[in-house]
Amino acid sequence: MSTEFELTPVKFISTKRRIKARWGYVYVPHEDPMKEEAQFYEDYLKAVELEFGANRRVLRVFDKLHKQCKQGRITVQELENRVHRLFKDTGLILKFSNTVLPYLYPLATEEEVDRANQFLQSVKAAFPDNKILCYSVKLLILKFQAGKLTLKEMTVKMLKLLENRVELVEAYFQFVPQAQNIRNTARFFVYPVIAGVLVVFALGLSKMKK
């Protein structure tokens, strides 16, 4: 397997631990990362409440932004920029970067990166002479991994690159199975449109024959 074409794991959790050590936090690894993430988020919401008191609007805005990011409607980078504007001149930005932010980045675990590399090798095997396409695919994944693309944005662009290659499209959805919902939604909206166009075309032909 060519290492030149591989992704490497992003050490967000390790970075988080270093930041915490620098600022005097004591980090104890949690046996359940999902529970740890939920606990960090709950603690952060309490910190926001303490900072802004009766101003519930700020809390609602932050919670909405966080949910939009988790749902893939905005990128991690966009969330970070908005949080900086929302909590400027407070200590909440540092706490957000230390606790909540690391869990929002995609492809941060070894297992996720392994799946990404298997998909990349499938693309390389299918297009051994098309380096531009191969690196375009890798660039999309890197941007997604860095929080610069949402899952929907990556999926739409990826399907355009992989059009007419059913086996690679299926390999992509094995790499990111949660993207299946995006494909199903696209079918739901696209197929009725195509059917509508065909009906209009058929009616036009029938009128011409008359």
C-alpha cells in the first residue's frame, strides 16, 4: 500500500490532552468516549449559563450552532468562527477548544482513518493513470477531516467525481455509511423531477401528433 496516498490519523484527542496539561487540567481517559463527549458538552453549557446568567438567547444560539454542526449543516470551521464571535472577550473560547471542539472533527479515530484509506486505495486501483482524480478525491476527504466541508458537501462533490463507477460509489458509502441518508434524500427529490420532465415531454409529443 502506498503511504504517499494514505491519510494519517488526526491526533485531536492527544492535542486536547496536551492543552489540558498545559492549563493545569487533570485528564482521566473515559471508558466510553460518547459519554465523555456528552459530559463535556453538559459541563460547557453550565459554564455558558454561569457566564451569561439570565441571557438565555446566547445559550440557545450556541446549542443551535452545535446541533447544526453535529447534523452536518455547517462545518466545524464555521462553528468555531461563530463561537469566537459569540463568546468574544470571555474564557469560554479556550474551554470550547479544549473540551467540545475536538469531538466534532470527523475521521479522528484510527478505525475511521483506516476506512478512508481503504476507500482511497480502491479509487487508486480503479484509476491508476488518473492522478488528478485520485488526489481530488483525497483532497475532499482531507478538507472534510479538517472540518472545512460538511458531510453533505463532500458527498455531493464525491459523487460527481465517481459518476458511472457503481463499485466506487458503494465503496464510498462503506467508508461513510452515514452519507446514505444524503443519497436517499437526493433520490427522493431528483426522481420526481425527472418523472415530471418526462411527463411534460410526453404531453408535448402527443399534442404535436394531434
